[in-house]
Amino acid sequence: MSKQFDVVVIGGGPGGYIAAIRAAQLGFQVACIDEWKNEKGGPAPGGTCTNVGCIPSKALLQSSEHYEHAAHHFGDHGISLDNLKMDVAKMVGRKNTVVKQNNDGILFLLKKNKVSFFHGRGSFAKAVEGGYEINVAGAANDVLTAKNVIVATGSNARALPGAAFDEDKILSNDGALRIGAVPAKLGVIGSGVIGLEMGSVWRRLGAEVTILEAMPGFLGAADEGVAKEALKAFKKQGLKFEFGVKISKVDASGDGVVVSFADAKGAEQTLVVDKLIVSIGRVANTIGLNPEAVGLQLDERGLIVVDGDCKTNLPGVWAVGDVVRGPMLAHKAEEEGVAVAERIAGQHGHVNFATIPWVIYTSPEIAWVGRTEQQLKADGVAYKAGQFPFLANGRARALGDTTGFVKFLADATTDEILGVHIVGPMASELISEAVVAMEFKASAEDIARICHAHPSLSEATKEAALAVDKRTLNF
């Protein structure tokens, strides 16, 4: 006998569990289905973000950054260490603890908000009178029925043709987070977020890291000035890059991995590494969802087709996060999850794609929101630009990290902020001020006239806003 709910959410990642909680807060009877398992086979909600993405990668980045500071920068502060060593097993163990704490926190929040949690794989069974029947393939093999279904099944790592993931030598983000010892040589295919972050972790711990990128340039989605500054910093740290490459073969039959490729000039090259991380993008996860059972429409890329409100072609069926169009970002999924729950309740959920921030948690950190200078030029938009270096910021000097800058782009006529781009210390935190400002249609002058604490990195934000009109306080 099926169990009746107002809303069933398939997927317990950032989009799914947030949607379930918000729907429950709005008075609906809600179920959330998620199949992630911990090492003991128990539930581990949180999706890719919590289990093999955002959270564990930040834990490893933090650990490796501590090691880098101890090895190379503590001496500048008068701190001496002898016989410094890195216990990789303990580092990975800490990462696992952080993940479990987040898993348990999500389970607590679901229970607190009276969301019924089902551990297993959710799939469409059929349309029934007044809604849909959903199967849960788990220990109990439950059947649920609901008028409204929110699909939040996330995405999977895209494999390189001819180089399937074995998570031993050819690694997705999952395997990259579980490396048990520092490899002498690490190869990374793809210079996007995952490639840069994971490459940074193992480079700090002593690996020789080479990143192969098919595109002719670095970080094409970022502002050109930011990308140039970041690349300079990464090369100085010891990361090696090859752009414009064409991979012809990946051979993992021996002790290591041999990557054959043509470089940007067409010359045949070979890279031999102990481990290879493949980070060439992600694909929507609809495995086992059984969309054909109800006629749910997918596009040619396997994404669920939705309109601007995340409605699918089926009445009462919605989809959010990585499984639909738009950036594959956890916070984008969260925003859509809240908005859909509110739309089901007859409210006006809000998601503004123009103010979704992007962050890469390397050192230097990279963050931006809005349009880049190259986009404004291509669109023929008249704009003003202002930039301020962290080299001239007192707090950055005290931190010992003066790499990078803050850049403001504003409308030439109205002064409305069109984009903010940051490369440097704590860019991930500083970008939030810009997001709030843009959401409220602020001008660059508004930021320039707001009092910022001294000394703080945020003064670089104020100075960049001032620079739009060729002014400075030069703290």
C-alpha cells in the first residue's frame, strides 16, 4: 500500500533537502528520498556537495593550506618547526568526520521539520489519479504517492572516452578525495574548479602536478584580468599547465597512467603520472529515475527540461539543481529548491541567475558575480571599470597574502554595478557584499560611500568601487 504525501522530493542534495524542508515549513506533508550511503551502509544525505564535492574538498584544502603555511610561511612570523610531516591518513580521516557531521546535521534538520526520510533510490512508477506513484528501492522497497514531485537528483562526473573511472588510478572527484598517499606525479585533465582545487591540495603536499586543458586559454568563464592574475600565481606555486591539448589515449594498464596528447602546436606529447584526475565537467543524473514511465521530457544532453519556474512538461512535477539548465552550483540548487517549494504553495519564489556568485577555493581564491569585462564589450555595453590591488591593502599585508585585486564594473551612465571580480585572499567571503549590492541594484558609489571596517580586506572592495570614478582613499 502506498504512503500518501503532498510533496515527494527525489534526491537529498542541496536542492533536494532544502526544498523538502521549505515545503514542510509551508505546511505540506513531505517525503525526501535519497540513496547516498556512508561506509556502514547508513543514510548519508547531502548529495555530491556534502559527500564528494564542496564539503570534503574544502576540508582537504584547509588541511593542505595549513601544511603549506607551516612549511613555507610560519618562519616569516617567527615560528620555527622541526621535522614537519603530513599524516595523509589523518587528514583524510578528518575530512570524513566533517562529511559525517554534515550528513548527520541534514538528517537532524529533516527530522526537526517533520520531513519523512526514505533511504533508497527513488524512481517514477506511474501517473495516478491526483498525482504520481514513486518507488523507493531500498531496504523496505516503499511506494509513495504525491500530487507534487520535485526531482533533485544532481549530476555525475563526466568520464573521458576510453578512460573509464576506476577510482584507483583514473579518478573522478570521488576518487580524488580518497587518495591515501601523496602521489609523486599527479595529472589533471581539465582546469576547472575541481581540477584546480584538487591539483592545489596535492601540489601543496608535495606532488608534481600537471594540468592538461583542451581550451586554448585559462578559465574562460572568468574575467580575463582575474584569469591572468590567477594563472600567474598558480604557475609561481609550481602547478604546470598545458593548454589547447587534444587527448588521444589514456593507458592505465601499467603501474601508473600514461596520457598521450597533442599540444597546442600539434606536437605529440606523453605525460606519465601515478594518478590521473579527470575533471571535464558533469552530466545530469537521471540513472534509474525512469522518466519514460510518466513521459518526463529530457533534452539532448540528458537534462530535465524545465521553464523559468523549474516546471517540467508534467503537471505537478518540478526539477532543480544540476539535473536542469543553468550552472551546476550547490547554492543555485538551494535557491531553486526554496523557490519551487514556495511556488507549490502559491507564493512567488525568487531566483536571480544574474546574481549567483561563482567561487574557486584555491589560493588565491577566485570569485565573481555578474558580467565580465569581455561580456560587456561583446554586448556593446558602455561601462566603467575600477580596480584595487591587495598589495596596497594593510590587512592583506598583515596576513602575508597580497596576491590579486578587486575589480568593479559599472554602467557608464547609471553607475549600477554590472559585475564584481575578485582574485585574492578570502574572495569567497568578500563576494557576498557584491551579490547583495547587485540584488538591490546598487551603484558603485553606494559601495564607495559605505563605511568599511579598518583594517579589513573589504576596504579593497570600497577602493575598487571608488576607482570606478578615478578616486581613491588609498588606505
